Amino acid sequence: MSRHIRHLAVTATVETAQQHSSDQADLEDIRFFGVHHVGMLVEDLTRSKEFYCDTLGLRINQDRPDDKLPYDGLWLWMGPEMLHLMVLPNPDPLSGRPEHGGKDRHVCVGVESIKPVEERLKAKGVQYTSSKSGRAAVFFRDPDMNVLEVFESKPWR
């Protein structure tokens, strides 16, 4: 590629980036508050409720209506956010997923201490892997192959 053509290509790229930047300058900032809830697809609500409530200790949000949606489900408190279990067909494959959950789609939540998480998972026979980064964190799957990462952290809000 000649120097002249390279110069034209770089100039066009810079001009496009500058135009995009000036277009964005006119837009109002989006001010996110945080994550309200995360939806998880499950097959068996009773089995999932046992896993999330009995194994992990999550509590049911009694204020969320179950009868307003055209499918069965359950809302659980996870700190100030919620987990919405939805009984719907899962389009994702259940087999052939990475062994380590950190290499799969996952939801990450913080806890004060990782020790009680590990103790509960061991007591219930739930397999988990430790974080490959060396952080105090574990990855595990629920009965429907959804991955959760739990890491030890200080509150961030």
C-alpha cells in the first residue's frame, strides 16, 4: 500500500471517529443505577428454589408478583438486587460447556466472606472451582447449568 493511500485511510478513519465523537457530544448521559435483577432460565422451580434458598440461603421477595407473567417463576433477594428464576425453555446446550465457569456466561456477586459459600457448597455436594486469578472467588453451576461466580469483597455501594 502506498504512503498516499495509507495517509488517506488514516485520515478517513480519524474523520469518522471525530464525527462519531461530535455526534455523541449532543446526547445526554445515561445514568445507570446498577443491576436491578438478573434472569435465569430454569426447568424445575422446586429444584431451583431448593438450590438457591436452601444451599445459598437466598430469600424470596414476597412483593414481586408471580401471577402477572405468562410463565412460572420466583424472585429472590441477592443483597439489594434480585435474581428472577423463570421456568422457560432453555435455548442453550446443557452439555459441552466449559468445566471452569469463568470461561462461560456467568453472573458475579460479591460476599463478605467466601468461606461460608464454600462450606455450603461442600455440604450440599455442589462442585465448584476456585478463581484462576488467585482472588478469593468460586465458580459453580446451578441445576440448570447457569454459572454463578461469588467473590469476597468489600461493599461497593
